[in-house]
Amino acid sequence: MSYFSTFLVYLFYGLAFFSIGCAILFRNFRYSKLTISHSLWALAAFSFAYAFYEWSELYINLFGDRIQEPKSTYVEWLRLSKLSLAFLFLLLFAWMVTVVQSKRIRQIMRAVLLIVSAVYLAVFLNGLSGPSLSKEAITSLEVYARFILAFPATLIAGACMISYGRQLADDKKAYGRYFRYTGYTFLFMSLSAGAFPVEMDSSFFYLRVGVAYLLLLFLYLALNVFDKEKARMVESQLHQAYLSDKYKAIGQLASGVAHEINNPLASSTLSLDMLENRLTEQKQLDLVKRTRLGIDRAATICTALLNYSRSAEEVTQKTFINKAVSSALQLLAHKARGYNISICGNDTIYLFCNPIKLEELVINLVSNAIDASGKNKDIMIRFEEKVIDGYEYILLTVTDNGCGMDIQTQNKAVEPFFTTKPIGQGTGLGLAICAQIAADQKGTLAINSSKGVGTTVTATLAKEI
């Protein structure tokens, strides 16, 4: 090739790999759910190292005849070091990306990578121990590096990318084809850059350049998936922020409405008490009783709304779990009649919280368990201490063997005003209140349920806040 052709070919060949490294480097994979995202940094490191190697090759091809001994030998050693470093990063990428394979295939591929690494190390050390470190010996080591390291590493990386693309396609992910195309390009690269030396035909180097730019193209298209993931994440966060503001506004409105409704309800209840004392006929008394039930129901809903929207700071104190559970069950005695409610937990377990809130948590969980139990009357309340990430928590669990919930219902269960109960039998605030109480206690509320089997709700509460 002419000087000008050599300059352009090496320049653009190195630029292709440098662009691959930049395409990976300038993307944020921190929140990505794609399996290979954690391994792409090794591919970026290989791309940058290989790009600088090819650009140094450009300099040597153009001006190598001006470099005299012993500097020329040092330059050859520098070339070999850069090439070996680049291929070691490629080997590392191939090792990491095998995670997409089954355990058996992953073990075989990693064993191959370990073997070729050991073989190249032996060849490299044997070259060092030779009588003379000539440029010809170093050139031979470069050929071995391509064939022993680059060829199997690129071959395995390509096979894994193809496999991963097929897995994505099986999951109805349209972008899986770009990962497959990237894998096929890796296979071509394993032949063009690893198996066959450039010296066999100058036109073969043009093929390498073409393969490098195909790899850049398909990898760029595959990496666009991460941009779409980030866009979806931002959109989801904005949606959650919108819902949070919406619920906050609804809570403030509901609090005001509930407060205003409570006053006339209290007045109506007082009037009913006075009327009930003056009536003697049973039919009239039954009508008053039915009216009272309706007013009490409305008052209960208003109280739940006020409790859900209340945000005032509350004083915490040492509260024993068994006492809070016993107190809650006493308040539920009329509703729990006929149910087998068992309690399992150490009487010495306590946490620092608002005892009224803890009782409210137990009341709502047990009340839901009773409503869902149906013919099966067994309900279990369990509480225990557990250390999570170095902090002490109390796990309060309520289990029933009732109707259970499907996945869609579980995902919506803690949303305000969502209920599966018939009209007039549920406000849809019970689990929402429980989730808020758990969050106030620096904890979480987890629901594990199966349709027709039963439900287990676990409140994880920090022992101290």
C-alpha cells in the first residue's frame, strides 16, 4: 500500500475502535436491567487499548525505517505490550459476557479462556527466555497473541452475544437482533483479526476495517437500548412524582372534606340519640338503628381519611409488640368472634414507635385477613427480631388461608382507595395506611399472596427511628 493508503487505513481502523470505546463510555449502565451491562466496560477498555495500538502501528509503518537500534527493539516491545494488554481486556470481556450462557456452557467457555491464557503466558515467557530478543521474535509473539488470545476470546464473545440476542428475541424484545448482529460481527472479527495475519494479503486489511465499522454500527444500535431504558426510567420517575403530588393534593382535599363532614355527622348522631329515647315502637326504632349504621359508616370513612392524611409529628415510646397486638384484638373482638387467631412471638420484643399507630397497623392487617378468610377461620400473627444491613428491625406478619390475590391485585393493593370488597364494605385505605405507617417507621410493607391459597403481609419496622 502507498503511504497515503496506509495512513488512511490505520487511521480509520483505530478510529473505529476508539469510537466503540466512546460509545460505551458515554452511556450510564448503573440502572440498566440488561444482563451484559456490567461487562461492557471491559469491551470499552479493549477498544481504547486496541485503537492506540493501531495508531502506533501507523507511526511505525510510516516512520519505522528512521528508528535505529536499540530503540527499534524497545518500540517493538512496546507494540507487543499494548497488543497483549488490549487482548487481555478482550479476554476479560469474553469471560464476563459468558454469564448469559447456561452454567454448563459457561464453565466450558471459561475453561477454554483459562487454557488459552496459560498457553499464551507460557509462549510469552519462553520468548523472554530466548538467547536474543530480536524484532523477529517479538513479531512472532504478536502473531501468537492474535491467534492464541484474540481468536478464541472474540469467538466466545461473539457466540455469547448471539445467544443473548436470541434470549431477548424469545422475550419479545425487538432490539435483540442488534445484539445478534453484533455477535456475528465478532465472529467475523475473530477470523479477520485473530486467525489470519494481515501479511497474507494487503486487501485483507481492508476487510478488517470493514468488519470494525460493522461492529461499531451494530454495537451502537444495540447500545441505544440503554438510552431507551434511561428515558423510560426518567419518564417513570416523572410519572411517580406526578402521582405523588396528585395523591398529596387528594389527601389534603380529603382531609378537609372529612373534617367538615364529621361535624354534621356528630350533630346527626346526637339527634338520633335524642330521638331514640323518645320512640317506643319497634319499627321506628329499627329505622333509627339503620340510620345510625349509615352515619357510623360515614364517620368511619371520615376517620380513616383523616388518619391517612395526617402528617403531624408524633411522640414515640417503647412499645411491646404483644401488648399492641392484644389491644388491637380487643378492639376487633366483635369482628374476630368465631375466628382462630393465634399469636407467635416473644413477649420481650419491642420497638420505639407511636403505640396507636402500631395498633392501627395490626387492626387493618387482621381486619383484612378476617375479610379474606371466608370459611377458613385460621389467622396467624407472628412477630420477630431481625438484623438487616446492620440495623435491627421487627418483622410483623399476618397470615390467612383465604381467597388470596393475583399479581395485578397485589401491585395495586397499597394504592389509596383501591379495594376488591363490595361497595359499602371497604374504603380502600386499610393497606395504604399500613404502608404509610411502615414507611414512617423506616420500614416496608410486603405482600405475598396466591389466588385461592392465602395471603401473608409482612411489615418490616425499624426498632428505633
